[in-house]
Amino acid sequence: MNDTIVNLANQARKLEEEGQLSPDAVSLVKHLLEELELVTRQNVNLRKAALQASSKQARMSSKLKDALME
């Protein structure tokens, strides 16, 4: 969990403890935080997959590259 999600969860918990949120709002906020965590994990996984895919692309050998530069 990243810092932003932790901060949001702490703020929601504080509002809940102070009684400023209705039970429906508490449920909604908890659900949204869970979804945010899921989307964040998916984003990290997609970034890793994109990085791996781009690193597996065929690369020119240095000899070929040198020959083309001449």
C-alpha cells in the first residue's frame, strides 16, 4: 500500500471515529479504498509487464549497428 492510500485510510478512520460519516458512507469509503488498492496493484503489474515486453524486443548487435553507422 502506498502512502496516499494509507493517508486516505487514516483520514477515513478519523472521520468514522468522530462520527462524521454515516454507516453507508463508511461502507462506501471502505469499498472505494479496497478498489483503489486493487487498481494500484494492477497498475504496478501492468507497468512491469510493459517494461518486460519492451526489453525483450530484438536488438541490433553492436557489429551490425557499427556497420550501419559507417
